[in-house]
Amino acid sequence: MDLLRDNMVLIVTVVVLIGIWFALRTTATQFASDSSLDSMLGRGEPVVLEFFGNT
């Protein structure tokens, strides 16, 4: 119990940072074709487009 009490600030800080990361991360959206991507881009809403290549 002393370990938890002595490190409470560190534990709370790490838990809060993990919670912020989960709240602000972007999720991947799979597009079946180019036309589905075009339809999403044409809605008039702001879109963040990120390309990732794992090669």
C-alpha cells in the first residue's frame, strides 16, 4: 500500500495521459473503392486524410 500512496501522482498522471490518448486518437476508416472516398470528401465536412505505407 505504501507503494501506491508514494507514487499516486505518477499513477494518476499516467492514467490521465492514457485516457487523453484514447479520447483524441483517430480511428482508421476502410474504403472499399475510390468512389466511396470521393463521396466522403464531397459532403462539405472537414476531413483529415492520412496515408500510411508499411513498406
